[in-house]
Amino acid sequence: MNKYHLAIPVVSFFVVTLPVAVNSQQTLVQIARMPISTQAQTPANTGPADEEMARLHLARKEYREAGEIFYRLATQNPQNPLYWNELGIAHHNLSELDQALRCYQRAVKVDSHYPDAQNNIGTIFYERKKYAKAIRAYKKAISMRDDFAPFYLNLGYAYFGQKDFENSIQSFRKALALDPTSFDPTRSRMGTVIQDRSLTAERGRFYYLLAKSFAAGGDVERAILYLRKARDEGYSEFNSIKKDPAFAAVLKDPAAEDLFAPKPVDSAQP
């Protein structure tokens, strides 16, 4: 056991840092940019070289090495929630969820007005499929900052996990209203953990909900993109799109003509 696995008092927390890895359950953990609170600012007397090195290890996915440095920084500066957050992210990337949760909670104990910490607590519950607890954590983060799209994304995923599709799509629409590029996987992200669990059999419905969200926002191009994905996943209610008024404008677009075309039959090669 590494030295920074020492017991950390349980409290409630948040997260801010560099991109997180895919865990053994193929859970996608992304990071979104967000300003940190005043208390979370790096103290002037902290060695910037150590902090820079730790973040470099994170960027290289060397999470054990990053964790060792952040553990030292956190114990030397116990009133700086940023270091507890970063240590939590290192544990999170190593799929050490108990340790990650304790670190996130420690950050919240230090700074009770740290919305990202609450969000990241939610991601731990989300990974454990404790969706009701995840929803409470995400809502708490939103109560502290209601203009940050990633919090609504996570809330939407948690509602989706509960099969509460109405609230799920409302949360996605709110995220898109705040940031139309919320679902863009190529966007550079740093900060808040965004959790997107593998949706397995529900992937088709998920793409359908995304399409409906984009359609409601007038983004016909992306609505068609996700409708194609829903179709390709074999979404069982795909044909109902023709009668759904949310897709009226989308279906009038020439680019949507192939949505209901039969798939070509692969011909045998001579």
C-alpha cells in the first residue's frame, strides 16, 4: 500500500483537474473547465514545481506518481481543497473509489461552497449505480452554481440511469442551452468530472434523447447525427420519430432523407 493511502476523514467534496481515464467498467471520465473558489487558490508558499510535476504526471496518466505528490501537498497544506481534489482525481483514475470519495469529501469540509466537489461526489455514486445519491449531489452542485453545463450533463446521466427519461432530457436541454458544445468529445476540458457510463442496451434511447435535445434547440445537423446513431443502435421506437412534433423541422431537412432508408445488403465478394 502506498503511503498516501492513509485514512482521510470522511466529509463531502468536489473535483478540479486534468482528464481522467476509463476505468475497468469502461466508464468515461472527462474534465470540464471551471473557475475554482478563492479558498482553492494555490498558496504563494507552495512549491509550484511540485504542483506542476504532479499535473504533468496526470497528463501522462501516471496517476500513482501524481497521487504521491498531491498527497504530500495536501498534508502540507491541509486547508487547500484544491490539493485534496487533485488527490481524489488521482485515486479516481486508479479506480480507487473509496479513497477518491474521502478526498472529495475532505475538500468540501475545507470549503463548503465548492460546487465541483459536490459534483465529483456525485460521480462516485453514479459509478456505483447509486443514482438517487448522485442526483442529490449534482443538485447540490447546481444550487451553488446554476450556470455550469457539466453539472446538468451529469444530472441528465443520473436521471437516465434511473430511467427517468423526462427529467434526463430536461437536464440535457439545460446543459445545451448553457453550452451548445456540451456533448462535443473533441473539446478540451479541465476541471469538473463528467461521468458517462457505458449505456449498453439503452444506447439507442440515449442517442434518441440527445437528438431530441438538439432538435428542440434548433440544431438540425446534430439532431440528424444522433438520430442516425439511434437507428444504427437499433432503437426500438425509431419509427415514432415520424409522428413526434419535436422532429418536424428535422425531418423536412434533405439530409434526413436517408434516416428511414433500408440498410444496404452486403453483397458477397467473388
